[in-house]
Amino acid sequence: MPGDKYLYNNAGTVTEKTSVQASAGAADAGKIPALDATGRFDTTMMPSGIGADTKTIAASEALAAGDLVNIWNSSGAKVRKADASVAGKEAHGFVLASVANGANATVYFEGADTQVSGLTPGPIFLSAATPGAATSTAPSGSGQVVQRVGFAVAATELNFQSQPPIVLA
């Protein structure tokens, strides 16, 4: 969706231009920015260090919006569903959009995961029952992993803050 239009003085001629919602870098210098469909500036408009802490990583399985994810090495960095049922699949971040196997996923390393549901406000742990999911009940089975992944502030919002995993004996 293009940004709103505005009028400017182009060497004495009034000209209509469209504001930009995402930056292509230096080519967009001096242009007037516009908010995107979410009512915010696109992260490409922000200076380095300002905005979400993210990384684009190829998915090694299909991911659903809101999944907690694990980054692992498979001929380079890949991302998969985090899983507390086994050691080595701890949560490193989350995704806000569904991603097909082999497609690039935008992994968020901190912040609000607003694509979750059914949470109870309070401490939240990586689930051992459902890969990629969060739960208010810590895993308790032998070989399972207890990893606090943040705090639910609402049934549909997890403030993600990854903690070190603990493997149960």
C-alpha cells in the first residue's frame, strides 16, 4: 500500500509525490516517510540499533505465527520449532508470521510475541508437550528441559525473555 500523497514545489511547479513506507537506503534520502498499514514506521526507516532485534534465517520446517524457535546448524544457521521434550532445542526467539519449510523466517530475539493464545498471565515456559508452544506449567519429566521464556501479560501476549535451559535428571 503506497503512502499518502503530498504537494511540493518542483522548481516553481506544484507537483504531487507519494510518501515512502519503506526505505531502499540512500536512494530514498530526503523523501517524506509515511506510517505503514500497522500505523508504525517500517524498520527500514530506523537508524541502526533502533527497532526490533531480528535476524532472517531459513526455516528447516514449517513454522506457525507465534512459534518459539530454536536456531541450529545444518550446513549453516537454520530455524525450527523449539521443544522442551529434548535437550538442544531450547528457545532462542519467536516468529510473528507463518513460514513454509525452506522459506526465510524473521526471528525476533526479544519483545512481544502477540501471535500466541491461551496464556495465563504470569511466568511462561517452553512446552514439552507441543513444539513451538509456550505454557504456564514448567516441564517435569526426566530428560525434559525447563526454560523460562518470558512473562505473559495477557492471554494473547508473551513478553519474550529467554532464560538458560535446565535439563531435568
